[in-house]
Amino acid sequence: MLLEKTPVAGDVASIKFNNGDEIIAKISEITNDLVTVTKPLLMVLSQDPRSGQPGVQMAPFWMLGADPSSKFPINRSQIICLVKSNTDAVKGYTAQTTGLAIPSGSGLIT
């Protein structure tokens, strides 16, 4: 069985809660009792109206009136799963939270 390394401060992680919600956020700190995150976004299943293909959208999560640069402490007893997010999710999260699109592929721009 392959075990993934637990996310650390600075990682973008996906967090699944006891109530079924799933967020993606940047980890600020992890202690025995709390996972503190910044810029959390709710992961929402959606369907493309044109193609009918399923997909995922990211929506604001947690206290819509809060300062977006705030740190949000989450009690670990409310978390059922905490993992590093996959590359595509990190690209989408980065684009949503910073406005920067990360190009796919590698190489020189010509």
C-alpha cells in the first residue's frame, strides 16, 4: 500500500469534512488539534451546460464577509481526509486565488 506524505505548511491541500464538504486551500500550519488554512475554496461538482461533461468548480467558502487574507483554523476532529491536491487542482486553485494562469506543458515560449 502506497502512503502519501501528509501535507505541510505551504502546500495546497484538499480537505474532506465530516459533513461531506470538500475544500481546497493553502496550508498555513498543522498542529495536533488544528489545521490552519488560507484562501479556502469549496469544491463543487458541476456539469458543463454545452458538453454535458462533469467537472469541478471552486466557490468561496467560509464566512463570505471575512478578510480573504485571514487564516482559518479548522478543528482536526471535523476532518476525515487531508491530502496534497493534484496538479490540475493546484493549477485551478492558483488561477482562482491569484488570477495567474499556469501554462500546461514545459519548454521555452517562442
